[in-house]
Amino acid sequence: MTIAPEAPTTTTPRMPGFLELEITRRCQLTCASHCYAEAGPTQGHGVMTGDDWKRVISQAVALGVKRIQLIGGEPTLHPDFAELVEHALPEGLGVQVYSNLYRVRPEHWALFTRPGITLATSYYADTDEGHDQATGRTGSHAATRSNLIEAYRRGIRVRVGIVDVLDGQRVEEARAELVALGITEVHIDRVRGVGNAAKGVGLPSTSELCGRCATGIAAILSDGTVTPCVLGRFLPAGQVQDVSLEQVFASPRWQQVAASIPVSRHDPCGPDCGPNDDSQGGGGTCGPADDGVIPSTAG
């Protein structure tokens, strides 16, 4: 992918209302076929410190960001995870935690019930075999399903993304199972050619993005890189360790990156056009800009 070198025609910063913070690449799962962050048990938390993330959160509020998503990897594995949530809530931000729900600490259940917090997770099949094959972790289906049931019991709002990554995966059966459990915010998407899914098939392309990246949404990766979204990680636009978030969004580079992304054909896009999974290749309620069909949704 080559970004056109000419300067953008406008210097008006594109300020997102939704900011994804990929605070770690560590994860208990090993989704070898489709993890866009190439996360796993041996990956680290990156160079951003807890104070760095708090500074970014405060800067985001000053710029008018309304919601953040803590994502990874598995964000709850970050040593400062709870502190970051506690920092964001008094700032008036809505916080979505995108967790694999493989393991949930008792103190995190209490955190998830706080006003202003929602959960999101990934689910792959209605069988142990299908789900565990996608995640690379035996027992992940039973654990995630159990914690989804517990979240529903506690009255916690949960969004679920089902990414179709394997032949015979039973994605429709998985959605039917979740709806039967009372979880109706379920979206199905295809895997995007980013991260692990791009290996052996060439460089990632902007055609894999939904068309809203860098407009209503932006992301900051665990090394401080600012990108148009977590799926658009191959389009670096700045570094929050070097300059402020406002300076990144006002930069010519950010304008060039935003201009390089095809406009979505989907009208309207869903209100949460973010990834449907935590570092595992989904693309939200909108399909890629070059797809002719909007992915199915429920709820």
C-alpha cells in the first residue's frame, strides 16, 4: 500500500469520537489463522506505560472523544488495566472492554458492572471443537460461554462478534445459541487480511477496512503508534510518545492516511464500526468498503 505524497486539500483535523487503545499484545489464546495483532501468551504489553495511557486518555477527552475501547491482546492482562478504567470513567468517557472472557477475575466482575462500562467478546462456534480450533486453546469455548452467561446474569451489556474463519465453523448456530442465552447484540463478519490472516497472501490493503477508519474512529497501539483503527495498523500516522494526540490528528500524515481509505459503500454504517473481536480479525457492523453485502446482524 502506497500513500499518495501530495498534501491534503484541507488542514482541518479529523477528530474521532471513538478511540481504540490496544494496551497489550499478550493473550491467553493463540489464534494463528486470523489474529490481526499477532497476539499470544509470549507477547508483551508494549512500551507505553500506565501513565502514558492515562495521559492519552485525558488528551482524548480534551479533543472531544466520547468513548474508548480497551483492547488487545487481552486487555485485562495489563497490570494497569483497572487503573486505566478508573481514570477514564471520571473523565466522562464510555468504556468498552474487549475481552476474550477466557478468565475473569472477581474484582473485574465488580468493575464491569460500573455505569459507563460495556463488554465485548469473540465467539466462534456452538461447539467446543469449533471454538477451540479457532482460538488454539482447549477449554476456551466452555470458559467464554460460561462467562458470557455470568455477564448476562449480572446485567452487563455484552456485544459479541463472530468471525467466520474456518470451514464448517457453525457461525449461524453460534449466533442462535447466543440469542437463546439472551445475548442479542451479535454480529457476524468475515476475517480481514491483516496480521496473522495476511501471512502468505501479500501486504494488507485498505480494501480490508470498512471506510470509517480515521473518520469516526482511531487507534493507538501498544508501542504508541496512532493508526486509523486496529485493523488499519499497517497505516501508521504518528507517535503519541513523541507528540500530543492533537498534534497527530492535525498532522499532514494523518490527513494523508485518512484520504487513502476508500469510502464505505454501506449506508448507513453501524454506530460501532469497530472490530468485532479482540485482536482476532473482525471488522465491526460494517463490511469492508469493497464488499457488496453488509454482514448479517442480530438484535
